[in-house]
Amino acid sequence: MTSTHSARLMDGTRLAARIVEECAARVAAITEQTGQAPCLATVLVGDDPASVTYIRMKRSRSEKIGITSRHIALPATTTTQELVDTLTALSADPGVHGILLQHPVGKHIDERAAFEAIAPEKDIDGVTTHSFAAMSFGLPGFHSCTPAGILRLLDEYQVDLTGKHAVVVGRSAILGKPAGMLLLSRDATVTYCHSRTANLTAITREADILVAAVGTPPIHPRHRHQTRRRGHRRRLQPRQHRRHRLRVRKNSRKPHHPRPRRRRPHDHRHPPHPNHRRRHPPTGPDHALTTPGATAGLRPRPIRVKGGSAASHRQCGG
């Protein structure tokens, strides 16, 4: 790994603000030339809170720079065919210039079939196989959104990728694989890592450029086991009392209440009964301990109470 003597913080916020200004100028020029503002269509399946927030942010940013926004909200019960028909209609609409399908779309929907229903010339997110192939071969087309942003940030700070060892952790079709292909097009030596990679830690330490393209840490099953073994616990709500917190069973999401504390015979809070060693009180003439006053001959047991001084000892017995 190449040694460095200094580190620079890459300010992505400042770069994003400048890109927004440049896009606003380009949108104004296109609107003036064609007499029509570009239109972005967003498609959302279901009402996932995170997806709703992302869509709202994208629509707000688009309208801020002069792009017309058209939103299509579909119920969570939408089938794959219904979603494909919606995207096909948007692809054929001349008034729509870009289509963005918010994912995930639900486990019951074939996400790849939905992506392929988007026309390549309107695939602004770069999620179709046509866009991936064009990006890999250096042909005109839209690049995958997040990997393209990573390369744009590296270019802003003039990071030379030629000959560098770039490690991409993740192999998803919309982030990991496109990021590796873009780095490869810049003459970097690319290594893909995933959940089945051996010696993942050693490989990442040898990287000159490390791209984390996974959403759920830790990625390796062995690392997840070590995390649990080191005492990793689920964060509890602050309102739960310390003595009444719920314990979470291993490999189970169902919490259960701890068992009540078993009272021991010599607990200082509860003096022991003379017959505490017997589960059932003895009966019969041979057991004198059952008669009143028979405990007078027993040896008293000292019990230390809170404080610990000799004066705080008391005796219990007959």
C-alpha cells in the first residue's frame, strides 16, 4: 500500500452545491433552446418511509434547478407486470425525459424486469444492463449514479488512479460492480470482495483506494460471530429501567423478561426459617423442631446487614 504523509478531507457537500449550480445553468439553456423544460418521472412502490424521503428530496432538488417533476405512487400490492406496464408507458411518453425507479420495490416484484422496462435513453440512474454494458465499454450512456459520484469526487481532488490498487467491498449490480468497472476504466487495479472473500481484513489493508459498497456491517459471517461474542447487544430504550430491561436471546428477536430472583436461605433481607433445609415440615413425635419453642436450643446464626459493623449483627433463631 502506498504510504502517505498527509491526509485531506474531501468535502462532498461543497462539490454537490457547485454541481447543482452547473445543472441549473444547463437546464435553463435547454429550456430556452427547446421551449420545454426537462421532465423527471419518479416511480415509488409502497410507502416505505426512507423511500418516501428520498423521493421527496429528489423532486425538491429537481424543481429547484428548473426540472419538471412527475411522481407516480403505486400501492405496495403492485405486481411485476403492473410496474413494467407503468415504466413502459413512461418510456414511450415524449414528455418524459428521465425515469427514476426508487428501489427496493418489494420482495414480490422482479426488480430486474422492472429496471429493463426503462428505455436506455431515459435511464438516468444507470440501472439497466444496456447502461452497464455501455459504461463498461466506454460507450455513450448514463453511468450508475453512486459510482459516478465517487469518481466525480476523486476527480475534484485530482486523485490519480493509474496503477493504484482499488478494493471494492460489495458486488451489487447498482453499486459494487459499476464502481469496479469505472475504476478499471481509469487504469486502476481492481479487486472485488464480498461476503465469501477469505482474508477480507488483510486485503482491505493493502488497498490504496477502498470503496465500501455494502449496506449492512459486518459483511463477513465470521466477523458477525465475533461481534456477538464480544458482547454486542441491541440498544435498549432509555425509558426502560435498569433493573427491568429486557434481555434478548441469542439468535432470536423475541425479548423475554428475566426470571425473578430466587430467595436464598441465608439472604440477609429474609431471615432463614429453622427448617429451611427441609422442603416439607417434619411430622411425628421424633421431630421436636416442629413443637413451639423447640428452636431455643439451636445455635444462632449471625447475619451481616448493610453497614458491616459489629453492632449491625443480629441473630435470628429461637
